Amino acid sequence: MEFRKYHNKKVIIDGIKFDSQKEGNYYLKLKMLEKAGKIRDLRLQVPFVVLETFKVDDRTYRKTKYIADFTYFDDKDKLHVIDVKGFRTKEYELKKKLMAWKYGIEIEEI
């Protein structure tokens, strides 16, 4: 039996494994919008480095990444960064703030 952190049921759509039915359904919606020409450059699991590797004394801290569920551009060339949320962790809340600080991007939660 597979352990599921937040009781989500993984689904496979178009050969892609999604962490939840909600995320899979949102993917289908975005694919329809892309096909209709309303959005472009749909990407999945896009990494953003929110904190670079750094060193303090003899200790090296590895870079920290936020991984967006989806990104795309709308018809006005605005980048949308999407996170399909079921549960907000403290780690996510911090990464969300770092995305706003470093990139000026507000993560859109679905």
C-alpha cells in the first residue's frame, strides 16, 4: 500500500502522474484552455530557486526550491504560477513569500 501524505489519491492522465484528482482535473482544464488558444506554454512541475546555496562558517546550506504544479502565459503575456492546494504547510507558506520577494510572483492557489 502506498503512503499518501495528505490522503490524496494519485491519478494518471495523459501518462502523467498527478498527486491528486483535483490536480489532474485542473490539468485537463488548462489543456483545454491551451488548445483554445487562451493560454500558451503550459508547463508542469516547474522549479524556481527561492534561496541560493550559501555558506556560514564551515556549514554549506543547499539551495531551496519551490516547485510549481503548473505555469503558463495568458494572452497578455503574464506568467501564471499555479499551486493546486489541499493543505498549506508552513514550508509552503515560507516558499510562497520567497517567490513574491525574489521574483515578484504571487502564487495562485487552486
